[in-house]
Amino acid sequence: MGVALVPVIEYQRLSGITVVPHVCIGSRERVRSVVLVTSADDLKSIRTVALDESSRTSAALVRIIFREFLGFEPQWRCYAPNLKQMLSENDAALIIGDPAMTFTREGGLCVFDMATLWREYTGLGFVFALWMIRDDASAADREIDFRAACDEGLMRAEEIIDFYQPLLGLPRTELQTYLHENISFYMDVDMQAGLHLYYKLAHKHGLIPGVKPLKSIDA
């Protein structure tokens, strides 16, 4: 299949791809599933950070936060998403996805939500992933109505929660908040501005080779 949900940082690293407009995976204020966990009470006291090896956009984001807004850079180390091990050997750990939502929050740990930090420093929302289509994708792939599919998914949110709630072990209300408030599935002006600034800063700090404009399938 010539279409996939891709971390936004990869758009600037890949060739031969086009972005699906209007839809995304992002957050306006608090994403909850991308967090920096630390036993320190101040980000400026962090000297080593363990990065979830499955993160790409988020790993670049945390580097930008430290370099651009905190004015220094800790040492980065890549790990499998095992929070106990990550924190036993580092001052902080970046974790994403289910591990970020389900770890036990105890023992004086401080949790910094990455979308919240981005909003505090920039006043903008953040886009984590976009649907992208290969330039050689089939006509059938290009004719998918992604916005309608997103609308349908949100209409069936309770069914999705029915499936994931026993797997994650989280209260149903938390999953409802996550799908309806924490995650933004639609690209608006605020989200676009946040994405453009992210690309600009990623290039400034040497995390991507350049900044190419977004090319969408309806352009």
C-alpha cells in the first residue's frame, strides 16, 4: 500500500511523498502519550536523557526544547521503552505511546507533557504525524477520503475504547478524554503554524537537512 501514517520529521528526510491535507495526529495543549519523565524537579538540572528508540518526531522535539528554549543540551541515549531501566541510568526519559499512558506515576516522578511544553514556549499546537502517500501510489490510494474516515472513527470512539480499555487498563473516562480532547485529528491554522515552526527549528539545530514546503494531494 502506498499510504501510511508517518512521523512528521520524516517528511523532511524522505523523497517521493505527498501529504494528505486536513488530517493529522497532533495536540493543541496536552497530548498525554508523549512525555518526559524525570526525578528532577527542574528541567534545567537534567544532564542525561534516555530516548525511546521508537520515537523520531518526539526525539527531535525534545532536543529542540532543550537547545532552543532551555539554552543547553544534555547527553542523549537511546533505549527500548523500559522506564525503570531508562531512569536507573539517566536523569530523564522520553517515552511515547502506550508506555507513556500506562506507567505507574509514583516515587516523586515529575512528568512533562511534550505538547504542553511546546505550547508554553511557542503558543502553538503540535503535529506528531501525518498521512503520507508515495508519489507512485495507486489511484485507489489517492481516492481515499481521509477526512471522512477520521470522522467515522471519531463517531465509533466508544467501540475503540471498548477494545483498548481492557488492554491498557486505564479508566474509560481517561480514554474518552484522550480521544476527544488530548488528540487533535484535524489540521487547522494553529497546527500548521506549529508544524512550520517545528521544521524551522529542526533545521536550525541540524536535525533535518532542509525545510521543503508541504506538498498535498489536492495542491
